[in-house]
Amino acid sequence: MFNPLLEFDIQATDRVAVIGIGGLGHLALKFLKAWGCDATAFTSAESKRQEALEMGASHTIDSTDPAAIRKHANTFDLILSTVDVKLDWSDFLLTLKPRGRLHFVGIPLQPLDIAVVSLLRGQKSVSASPVGSPDAIARMLDFAALHGIRPEVEEYPVARINEAIARVRSGAARYRVVLKRTHGSP
């Protein structure tokens, strides 16, 4: 989530949106807030709206409501997508400013349906990136330490691993699940 901020020279004056407020998205909101950006959270979960605002989003938009998405045409400099689901990407491309970028850090499970004409209007682009370089990771850790950024985690003892996995699969985890070894366990 941090690497695109460095890679694309994101400025504090930029408006950035995050699609998917989960394990990656919640960290993106925290980073963007500390970076000084005006961050917007696209989420399909009503239960995550208030949490997104508390983590740094200035605004939230229902990612399942095309009309709500289209109301924000030409708004964002960058959209970070953390989701693995199929979405109507043309709606999200409309929300980008000219020369805006839709950037994937999550991996959609299906091919992207994007019409080239959606990119031509406004010279928009689509990109993706893996985890950052060792230097970018070190900068991210320093930035997180400086700003007190920590992931939201739920801890489970290894003996409850099946419960932890079920919580992740159901989408109910807030926001990362960590298995914790208890004394005496292997």
C-alpha cells in the first residue's frame, strides 16, 4: 500500500480513493491520512463506513451504488484497488481526474473489463505493483513508526486456527488475523 505513494510521487494535495477497506485498504487509509492526502473509502460494507472515517478517510462511497460512484466524476488523482472481486471498472475510471491512475495492489480473480476509450478520455492509466523494494519497505516502516501507524489485528491462539480461518473467509475479520503461539506450543 505504501509503494504506490513513492512510485507515483503522491502529494499531500492529491485526492486518493481506496477500493476495499480490509487487510490492505485499512492500512492505505492510515498511510494516506499521515501523508496528508484527502482520502476516500469505497466500500460495500455499511459496517465499515464509520471505521473507515476513523482510520483516515475524509469521505466514504458505497462501491455497490453506480449512481453514488458517478457523482464523483473527475475527482481522484489516484485510486488504489485492494479487492479481488469483479467490479464495473468503467465507473471507477470515470471518477479519475485527467491523467489519473487506477492502481491495483489486490489481485482481481477475473480479467479486467476496461474499454480503451475509458482511458483515452483524460489520458488515464491502469497499473499494478507487487510489494515494494527493500528500500521502499524500510521507508514504509520508518514512516509507520514516525506516525504511529499499526495494523488493526485480531489475535487467535494456534489452537483456534480453524475459527480464525473461518473469520477471514467470511470477511468478518477486522482487519488482519494473527495467530499467536502460546507458551509450550510448538
